[in-house]
Amino acid sequence: MTDFIEQFGVWGGLGMALLQILAFAVVLLISLAFLLLMDRKVWAAVQMRKGPNVVGAFGLLQSFADFFKFVFKEVVIPAGADRSLYLLAPLITLILAFVTWAVVPAAPGWVIADLNVGVLYLFAMSSLGVYGIIIGGWASNSKYPFLGALRSAAQMVSYEVSIGFIIVTVLLFAGSMNLSDITEMQAGGFWNWNVLSFHAWPMPMFLVMIPMAVIFFISALAETNRPPFDLPEAESELVAGYQVEYSSTPYLLFMVGEYLNIVLMCAMTSILFFGGWNDPFGLDVSDWPYMASHAWYFFWFAAKIVFFFFMFAMVKALVPRYRYDQLMRLGWKIFLPISLAAVALVGAAVVYGPQG
């Protein structure tokens, strides 16, 4: 925003910044509509059926039809609900899901806020996201949503701990909390990506970082309440859990916030372990025209997000739901000790290695 103010003055710079944010949000929402369709198509293909295929060519407009259906339906608020909190909860979920994207770089310089503490900002915003679910479950004045909200709080706290330690291993290699810096230090080909870590240590550190990438992906499933860890929604026993009393637009806001967080986790998996916007071949595009080079970077960033979203969809279609005790055991007794050991190993490699 400082650059905009220097170029266009205070009001012009503010307008340009708002226009940038609006353009980013619109692109994100349109992309989300087609990713949601992809999620449904993948699930349908695994079950050997067609999925959405009527609204628009190949069902491409199905997500937009669902959007307008939710928007024009009547908002029904339960008689015993706390009206203000009931309506505030989905707004909190949506807003926090949006603002978290502010520090995610899609290409060199293509980021809303290039913060030096971008990782801390991500932690802060994602941690606050649980309040939307807790408030929604409590304000509904019903036992099933409240149970779903409690499950979600315990689940998200449990897996945020493991995710935090896993991210620390990447920060030790990068020496920075800026997501653009983390991406740039992985340039030069797939052998420089953090998942392999050939650039950081001559010994096989990929034996540590590959398991960290896998655990991060599984923890992301739990953090976003995706199957097989969708215990807060749990259709079989909680009848959709914390959102069972919601309908129409408030329900839509919950769903958009949830899918924004899912795509964010796909983006973070790409940035932290798989090079972000960097292509796997290490091509030097510095002499290309600005738009051509940045379109190249953006293509690879988007392709990686789509790939990891496809993996999310496949897990949803193939893996049966965990029991809640299995969910807690996996987080606290398996992932947490492994991630702590990985932090110790990577820290020793950075300090005592040839680059230390």
C-alpha cells in the first residue's frame, strides 16, 4: 500500500489498494466455485457416477446455481437462539478466512501484504477461526450444534500444535517468517524444494522433511474438519454438527469460509514444502516480459493448489471416518512427538551443519 500512496497519493493509493483486494477476492471466490465443482466431480467419479452435469456445460455453473439458491432462500432463525450471535458467527468465519489470504504470495510481488511475520499472522488468524464455529454452535441453543462446536475446538487446537512444529522445521531452513522469502529460497528446481531439502544439508534431510510434508497434509485435513476427520459435522451422530440449525445465507457463509480454509491449506502445503510459485524445472524467466513471467509463476502456484485440492477430494472419497478417540490419539501421541523430534533434527542440522 505504501507504493500505491507514493505513486497515486493518499486517496488514489487507498483506492488502488482496495481495488487490488477486491480483484483478489473475486478471483478467489470464482476459483472456489470451480474447485467445489471439482470436489463433487471427484467424489462422483470414485463412486462411478457423473455428479453435477445439468446446470451449464458439463455442470460448470452448478456452484453458481447453488449460490443463488442459498442467497434467495429465507433465513430461518430458531426461536431460542441468540439472534445477534447466531448471525455473527458465520460472518466471523468468512471474514477470518478471507483476511488470512492477505499474506499468501501467488507470484513474486503478487501479495496483498508482504509481512515479515507472515507465518505468525497466519497462525493468529487461523486460530481465531474456531470462534466462529464455537459461537455458532452455542448461539443455536441446541445440544447437537454445541457438541459439534466443542469437538471442533478440541480438534483444531490439537492439530494446530503439530502444524506449528512442522512449520518451525521450514522456518529453520528459511531463516525467515516471510512467505515470499520461504518461496524464493526454494527456486532453482524441485531438488531445492523444502520437501527434499538438498539445498540445506548434504545428508539425507529429505528423510525428515518428506514425513513432515505428509503429516502437515494430514493435519490440514483435521484442521479444516475434512474427512476422515469431519467429527464436528459428523452426519451420522450429530446431523451436521455445529451448523445443523443454519440455513440459507448464513449456512453458505460457513461453507465458503470452510472451503477458503481448505484451499489456504493447499496453498500453504505448496509454499512450505513444494516451492510455491517456482516451477519444478528451475527455468530462468527473469528476462521474460513482466506479465509473461508472472503468469508462468502464477500458473505453477495454481496448479499445485489444484493438485493438493484433488488429494483432499480423494481422501474424502476413499478414507472412512475416524472415531474421536482415534483422532485425538493420532494428534497427541503420534504427530506431536514426531514433529518435536523433527524440529530437534533440523535445528541440529542448521546449527552444526556446514552452513551453520
